Amino acid sequence: MLTTLDFKKIGIKTAYSYIEKNPEKNMLKLMDWVDHFAGSGPDSFEEQRAIIRQIAANPDSNWHRLVMRILRDTDCEVVKTVFTNFFLNAVLTGWKTQEENRRKYQCNIPWTILLDPTSACNLHCTGCWAAEYGNKLNLSFDEMDNLITQGKELGIYFYIYTGGEPLVRKQDLIALCQKHHDCIFLSFTNGTLIDEAFAQDMLRVKNFIPAISVEGTQESHDARRGAGSYAKVLAAMQLLKAHRLPFGVSCCYTSQNVEILGSEAFYDQMIELGASFAWFFHYMPVGNDAVPQLMPTVQQREWMYHQVRQLRQTKPLFTMDFQNDGEYVGGCIAGGRRYLHINANGDADPCVFVHYSNANIRTHSLLDCLRSPLFLAYHHGQPFSKNHLRPCPMLENPEKLRAMVTAADAHSTDLQSPERVEHLCAKCDQYAADWKIAADKLWCESHRN
Amino acid sequence: MAHATKQLLANSLKKLLTKKTLDKITVTELAEDCKVNRQTFYYNFQDIYDLLDWTLEQERQQLLSSHTFGEDTLKNWDILLDYLKTNKTFILNTYHSLAHPLLEKTLKNDLRPLVEIAVSRYTAESPISETDKALVIKIYTLAFVGILREWLDNDLDENYDLDFKRLLPMLQRSLQFNIGQLSD
């Protein structure tokens, strides 16, 4: 973390003055400042900084338009906090510390931690376990506080809430934002609990960014989440926009809705509503009650692959398609390589979709969770394929997850109905075989290969 | 509601500061003292310094609202000195901690309006430019802060010979003289 003294030393006021006064004109000056701060050598993000510089210099690019839109439409104090906590603490400073600790402890050290404050949810959506599970499980404020405190010592300044509906615990989340005001927090949310008081709290703490779940159109959204829930999402977005608060959307694409979520019209609508980013998740057949038919077909996934790449060149929206973007992050990022998941029972899962574990934060330190057998198996096994379009040890390489879970003797941490790894992976075998053919072809054609 | 909780925590802080210095007080202790959770503390404040900052601001406003600060500079000054004497342990336990810059900031905020009153009185007779006025206010505010710091360094000892009775009229005459010189 940067102390007040560090801030003086690095001249943060100069950087802030560029953000405050005409950021469009001062973008390149700000990048000069960042370059000076980052230095050179490994883990200083030279390649990425060069790309940002190109964007800054080219007003016609969609990325330039995105950055300017964010700077123009976001509260200035929030921009400064996100700049400091995300870019300086989580990326430029934190990453180096993570790499040092990775070498020191010979295990994965993540860049971000996903955690479930609660299993409770205020909605009752079709096919979601949270509806049946209720609010039986919660991580206490002290447990989350302790986890973040341990995380910061390892260089982790970015925390993401999943669930359950995290905002059921919004008061505690704001308290964590205040206590750890050097960190950046993001929360997946159904958006229904974002009200005026919470918007005021977000403006006060400045380090909390919601990612609202959207299923596509009003029709597909309400069909899954209940009548009137799309209207609530729109109301939440309008409220955030009116308060100049940044937000994004989170979308799970399935065989039923992929054409909607990948469409240009959907992008345009999200941009219009004020979203800065859209995160796409491929439907995963996780859990005993999963519906494998909802997995996108090979053709649908291939279409999504091209669609996201094409729109990324033209639309002012920061998109990530986690299953198809492995090439930018070296394949699987789970198992603590860049992230891990802590559920509402305290179990340390390697991934938000892989519910097996040997460790729990109530009985193990964060570092010991990262050194537990299943996490070490990830550490030694990554990347699970040289083809980064087949990154996952479950979906595209199910034999790998079978082997790791068995060898590590990890137990199912599913809160509702424990699932055997064989049962889970069997649902992926055919998919993996089919996708391999398309993925290998795409990978051969990819310039990244 | 939020204000009531904040005030509750501020009262606890003031209470604990009569027993020990700020650096020895923990959030857990404060939360226990007013029977709230640690998360309630952190929902309202980033840390103890944040709470102290808020507490001092409340004290300042309380002082301003419960007294009439009039044209008599010496009387205004007495009100402030009385406050410091009455809250001696609280103030000293704050001063002798890492938080002393916060206390100095509050003193500066307390003193500036008093100086402004005095300056306005003399500039009514001898007008000066706004730039000069701002500078004069700044210099005399810092002079008063310096005097108080000297007294704080000597534990607000009432026997410490700062000779306020002579010092204040002296500063007042110097202020009047300077404004007269700056006026055309």
C-alpha cells in the first residue's frame, strides 16, 4: 500500500491535477507520470502501458471514446480513488508484491479474491440455488476483514463479491470499503438493492463498483428473474448514472440467449445506459441440478468468439469473455494464479465454478489455503492446455479436474447438494471433445498463436 | 440515525481520551464502550483519526454555537482558552499522539474566524486590498496557533508564563499598526 509519505514522494497531486483539469488534453501527460511511477523491467506492464498510450493519442479509437466517456461521466473523486486503488495499488504495486511472494512461497498468489459475503438472495430465480438455500450462511464482517488484511500483506488490493446477493450485506460491504480504503471492490449484483442511500454511500467511500447481472432483453431477463426485475435493473442504472458512479454489467451466455447478449444492439443498449464494462460468462453445468442443454453449442461459442473480438474494435465498452479470452491471460486464471473463490461457508475453492477444496479460511490462513493440495495441483498444472481457447480444467479438459480433485482428495463444497467430480466432469466430456476441433482450428488462425 | 451513531462513538472517544493517549485506543475498545459492532464503527469512519477529525469538528461547531463571538477579541480568546482548560486531558492526549496535525488543523479553523473579526474591525477604518487582507489573516492566525502550540508543549500549564494579558494587546496593536500601514 502507498502511505501518505509515498504519495508525497511520487507526486500524486500532479497526477490528480491532470484528472481534475481537462483529462482529454492531459491524458498523455498522465501516462508520462504513470510511466515514471511504473519504472521498467519485469512486472512493470510495459506492453500494456504502450497500448494505453496509443489509445490516448488516438481520439478516433473506440477505446479512447470509452476512456473519455468514463472521465466525463464519473465523479472526479471516484476517478481519483479508482486510479489510485486499482491502477497504482492493485496493478502496478500489488502485482510486483504478488510475484515476489509467488517465488518466496512457491505457490500461486492471486491478483484478486472473489468472496461470497452471504448465501442469501432477495430474488428467487429459476435454476438458482440461492433461492432454495436462504440466508443460512454468511461470512462475518470480522472474517472478511481478516481475509482482506491477510490479502493485502500478500499484495492483493482487488476484491470481488459474489453470492448469494452481496448487497443483502451492503452495510458491512461499505464498512469494509472504508476500513480498506486503499483497495478496490467490485460486486456482482442483481441491482435491486441499489437505492439512493446506497448510492450516497458509494459516493462517500469511492472504491465500490457494481457489476449488474443482465440476461439480455426485458423478456429474457424477467423470464428468469421474475416480472419487474428488468425495470429494477434499469432504475438502478439510471440512479448510478445520475450520481456519476461507474458500473458495469455481468452476463451469463447460454444456448438460449447467446445471440441476444452478443448482438450489437445489446452492446449499444448497455453503452446507452451508461455501463463502462461488460463481463461475459459461458454457462457452466455446475451442480447436481445443472441443465447441460443450456451450454452454448460449438457454433454459438465460435460466433461469440468472433463477435466479441469484432465489437471490441468498434464499441466503447470494455468487454471480457472469460472462456474465450484465455489468450490474453495465459489460460486458466483460477486456483489462485490470478484469483480464487471463498464461499459463504469459508471454503477456499480454486474457482467460482469449481466447488472442491481442502481448506477453509476459518481453519486455515489465506497462504495455507493457497498451499493446500488442490491449489498446488492447479499451480503445477497450469496452463491446462497450450491452446488458450481451451483454458479450463473442467469445461475443456475435464480429465484434468478429475485427476486433480482425486489426487488432492478434495471434498465438494457445494452448499446445497454435494456433487461428485465424476458427475460434474461427465457433463463436460462430449462438449470438450466437440469444442477441441473448433478451438484448435481457431487457435491456428489466431495471431496470438 | 447515522449522526446519532457517530455522536455516540465521538462521546466514547472523548471519554477514552481522558484516560489515555489516542495511539493506545483501539476500534474494538471504542465499539465495546458504546455497545456497537466493529462494522458499525467502520461503516461510519475509516479509522480512529477519521473519528477524531469528526469529533473535533463537532466540538468546534458546538463551541461556536454555544458562545457569541463578538468584537471583543480578548473576550473571544478567553472563551477558547477556557475550552482548552476545561478539556485539558482530552486535548493533551490528542496532542501527544500521531494525530497532532489534526488538532492543529482544528485550532487553525477555530482561530481564523476570531482573527477575521479583529481584522474586519480595523479594515473598516483603514481599508486594504483583499490580497493583503488574506495575508494578514494568515499571518496572525499562524501566530496564534504558534502561541497555543507553545502552551500545549507545556501541557496547558496554567502557571506557565505566557503572559496572555500583555501578549494579546501587543498582537492587537501590531495588527492595527500593520493594517494602517497597508491602507492608502
